[in-house]
Amino acid sequence: MNASDPLETAHDQAQQASIRRAMRLLLNQGAEFAELEKVAALKEKTMRVAHDIRNPLAAIHTVCDILIRETKDPEKRDRLRLINHQVEQLSSMLAGAVDATRDRDDAPEPIDLEDLTLSLINLLQYQTRDDLLFQIHLDPDLDCRLPPRGLTRSLYHLLRNAVEASMGREDGHILIDCRCWGPRLEISVEDNGIGLPPDLLRGGVRAYSAAGNGTALGLCSVERFVNGLGGRLLLGNRDAGGARVTMRLPADCRIPVARPEDLPGY
């Protein structure tokens, strides 16, 4: 046995310990994102149910108001007022349920997009095949302040969808493109997979999800995050095949910016 063997053994042990730590971190991240997905799906379902119930409640309230004005029977008016009062209480409870789904502790902070993207890619590469090619294009002077939890969850959904869409190709590749346009940030994820369904492109995320397509739940969460910041989620298919999904966001969501429809290229 030569003198270098103890050093090589120590080096190997250190490498194995580092690999074990990395594996534990990846497993913990995977479990955390799985939990985040469940929470996001539950929030989305809560908002959808609240929306579906709120509309008929508003109609009942309007009809009761009309009947209260038209009826001459005091007893009937009292009963109608009681119904209206119950409707108002239900509406208030629904508003509270929707309000509770908002992330109040996700304050904007400086985001290192390259570090965030690489960490998510490492997690997804651990869960999928090794030959899937990821490419990252970032503006060199990119500077943004966004809610970290919402952004991480949204980018994870987009990357995971791209990975799943590319699984059937031997030359699967995913491009993440991040750039600033004035006060706005655009984060795009594109792949060369099967592309987005025509029904999703025609009707939008919420209509597609409401039709019973569970795969849109992730996109519902992304759209809710983007819309909550005054941004817009853009969906499309590439001419060469595959999908391109873009989050158009304020680069610094502490600073008010123009509405998306007022910006060039909207």
C-alpha cells in the first residue's frame, strides 16, 4: 500500500458524504415542492368553487332586492330581507376563504434568477433522465425583486411541464430565457415536446382546467401568481414544435408599472 492511499480514501469518503448531503437536499426539495403543489391545487380549487358559488348568490341577492321593493306583504318582505341577510353572510364567508388563499408572508426580495433556475434544474434532473438538455439565457445585468416562494413555485411548474412534454424525445431540450424590457421582466420556458393542447390555447388556463383537465392546475397557480403582480401569462407553441410559456412580470413589484395592455408588444 503506498503512502497516498490514506489521502485517496479520505478524499473518497468526503466525496461520498458530499453526494449523500446533496441527495438528502434533493429529496427534501422534492418533498417540499410536492407539498407546495398540493397546497397550490387546494387554493386554486377553493378560488374556483368560491367563484362558482358567488355568481348565483349575487343573482339571488338581486332578485330578493327586486321582490322586496315590489311586494306589499310586510311578512314576505321580512322573509326576503332575512334571505338577503343570509346571502350577504355567505358572500362574506366566501370572500374570507378567497382572501385566506393569498400568500401574505411572501414579500418581494432580490432574486438571483440564475441560482434559482439552476437549483430547480438540478432537482428535475434528479427526477428524470440525464440526457435531457437544459439551456439558460439570462441578461447579464438582470436585477429583480419578486416574491420568492411564488416565483419558485411558478418556475418549477413551468419547468416540470416542459420536462414531461419532452420525455418522449431522444433529443429533448428545454430553454429558459430571462430578460428585462424596461420595467418588466420576462421569464420564458420553451421545449421541443408535444406542444400545448389547442383547447388550452383557445380557451385559456381557467377554462381548460374547469373542463376537467387536471394538468392545468399547475398553470392555474402560475397564472394566479402572475396576475397577482399585475403581469400576464403568455401561452404558445413554437413553429419548430414544442411549447413556449412566458411569465411577463414587473422586474421590481414594489414599483407600480403600466398595465400590461399599455405596454409595447402586449
